[in-house]
Amino acid sequence: MPFEAELPPQEDYIEEVNGESFDMIYVAGGTFTLGCESAPCPQYSDPVENIAVSSYLIAKNQVTNELYDAVMGGSGTSLGALSITWYQAHEFACELSKLTGLAYRMMTEAEFEYAAKNHAGSLGDLGGGEEWAYNSWETSYSCQPGDSDPVGPSSGEHTQKTRRDTENTADNITGRLIRSIDGIGPQLRLVVSAEVPYPPHYKPTCDIQPPHLGEEPVNSYRDPRWVTGSDARWTTGSLGIGTLDLQVWEDGTARYDTAEGQWFTSNNIAFVFVPSSGTHTKLSYIFLDENQGSVISDTGFMSGGYVGRFQRESTSGTKPTIDGLMSGAELAAAAGADYEMIDMQNIPPSDREQDPRLLDGPSQGWFQDNTSAGGVHHYRKDVDADEFRFTVNQAGTRTMLANGAWFTVNNTFLRVIHEDGYTADYLYAVDGNGTFYHNSFQGYERADFRIFEKTDNGSATLTSTCGSICENEIPKGEPESVYANIEGGESSFVPAPCPAQGCE
């Protein structure tokens, strides 16, 4: 921690900072049942008994814009509760901690539910908007009966996080839902531990930082970020479907699962493994930092492919001996036109295509049903030659994420440009079963992947999940995305600069 944290009063108190104040409510520790104990129960709230929580103080209300501005140096003119990303919430709590000397932080799921069940009358805003929880998302509580102060797996790591939603306030626990760690929307309710600065395994607030990737390497047929050598490997990350086990050596040698072969990259967005025998494997990728990223594969995960987060971990392995090693450029040329080096900073008109596999026709749409993953947001795309449309849908409301003219590059990169200028960038893949995957460059969900199936308009699947806003075509000519004028809503795609000799 960057400061020596003090312990708070062991009673209710009012905190004042830079002219703003907020109430903190003392909650004596104890043991309770985490989860829903009486019907109707929200989804993913199966109870876990005998969970212990240590004493703490919890804010009576969610953080307001006025308080945020008082701490962070803003204008102080906004009203109401604050909608921020998970990282912004920790940044705010860190700055507040420095100003007050107390270790303010984000609440855990257990702390929220314990207070909601035992001190509901003292809490304002309960059921008044989504709230961030510290815990990484799981479809069930990540603890066992008898656990103390649970924070769940991947504590403080860059994973999908948990939000508490107002869809159902039965049993005073509210709904448990998934949220992108970079997503804007949930609000923050502050907590401070009464007996120690932080619960065991809770990463100190000021130590939580978003992943940082350095300068984009020069466009090449061997992106150096992939090289692991013999003492590391790329493997399955915190959120993924399938398995991944990949070692990469600088000379072009690689081992993918148990297969040995060679590798190259294309435009710093596609990694290709070329086995000594058999067909190649393409992984379209977005790095988050030097040790983690996200990929989609044009080999479906049901057929041995992998989709989702990957991470570097220590291992041991002997570099394979491969006869006839080729350069990355030679491998790319042999693989075909989809792997040629493109000037991605100024994409030539001749390289702007429209992949016909993305067209869905007037009677169908691309749909992702998130019910089984713990989400109430459902996604639909309609792709026509003259316009691409992509929405998130919930409870009768359709929100535009990307719409406008579109093109693809090398059957890997997708760009959507609204007539008002908002640009959305994605990597995409279509597997042999016709499943459409994308990996997002948008700042509010960088490296989050989506999985779409072509679905008939008016089908029971669409009707049962989100009714008419899903079962019918998305209207054309709509205004640009809600994210067009929100900080962090823009594309985070940084094209790799061409090498000195230029792109081909």
C-alpha cells in the first residue's frame, strides 16, 4: 500500500472530504447463509451456509458524482449516483484512501449480502441500480460452507466481474450477473474493514491497475510478443472455452498441444500454427499485456479449437527439432492471400472486402443468448451489404453498439463506420458449423469475445429471451452507438506500423 492505513471507528460515522460527506454504517461480523434462502430466488444464487464475515463498515448510499468529483478533482456539477468501470471504482477508492488514511475499497459479494440481510433498513439505494462487487464472475458463489471473508478466484485479476442487479430483490440479495470489467454502468458502494486494512486474499485497492500493453510492435510475420521459449507457455485463461497449450520459439518453432510445427503472424492480429503434418490453426488475437490476451479460432471449440482468454505461465519443455524451417514471410505466402501484410494504418481500398459469410439475409439474424452464462443482456446482429447493425437487448430495450457501412480485411478484421463518424473494430472468425465469433477492440469491452448463431426471425429462441426487440430485424439508419460520446467507448485498435521496407 502507498500509505499506512488507519483503522476506522468501530461505530457509524460520517466521512467528510473536500466539502462532501457520506455516511458509513458499522456492521458487526458474524456467520450467515450466503445466497437466497426463500423463493422467489434470483438466478445463480444457490445458498452456501456458514459463511463468516469480519466486522466492517459499509456506505449507506452509492457513490455520487459530487463525491467522485470532490475526490478526483472534477467539476462537481453532476447529480445522482455514479456509473463507472471496475477499474475506475478502484482508482476512486484509492484516491479517497490517500485523502482520509482509511483503506476504502469495493465491497465483496458476501459483505453486500450480509449487510443487505441484516442492516437493510440502514442502507439507502438498495435495489436502486447495479452495483459492482469485487468478485470475479462465476455462475455460483465461489466459496464453501465454513469459509471466511471469501473473495473468490482470480482476486484482483483482469477477468469478467460480478454486478448486483435490481431485477429481483427477493431475500435482499438482488440478482447476480456478469459484467465486463471495462463496462460502464454499475455503481460503487464503499466498504472499509474494521479490524484489518483488507480481508485475506483481497488485493490492496491502490495495487489494482488495468493491464498495460506497451507500444505496438512493427507489423511483421513474427510478432515477438508470442515468443515463450522453453520455460513458459500460453495456456487457458480465466474465461475461455476449450483448451490451449502453446509454446513458441523465436526461430519459428512451435508446439501446439502435442503437435509440433512452425508459426507466423499476420498484421499483428492473427497467429498461425503450421504443423509438420495436417492443416494449420489460426488464432485471431488481442493482447491485453505481455502476459495475457484473448483469441478466437476459426476451428470451433466443439472441434478442438479454443475461444477466450489466454495467459502466460511458467513451464518446462524442449524445443522441437523441425526440418526445413521457413521464414514467417514464406509461411504466410504458402498459406494464401488471407495472410499478406496490409497497411492497417491506411487500409487500401483494394483490401477492403465484405466477407459473404457474415451476410444473414432478410429472414435471419445473428444471435447470442446469454441466459446460460448468467446474463440478461442478449446480442443481435443484422448484416446486410449496405449496413451492419449490432445491438445489446434487455427487458424490452435495444441499445445500439455498432452500425453503419462495413468492410473486412483478410477474413480476420471487421470495421464498422457510422455516417456520423463512430468507428467500431473487431476481429472475427466463422467456424465450419457457421458460428460467428468476434473479439472486440472497443474500449468498454476490449478483448471480450461474443459467439453468434444464425437464427430465424420470430423463432422461439428470440421470442423467449427478449421478445420483439430480438425477433425482428434491427431497423436501418439508426443514430450512432450510445458509446460514441462516452470516454472509453471508442475503438482501442492500434494498427501495427509498417516496417521500414513498407507493407506489401
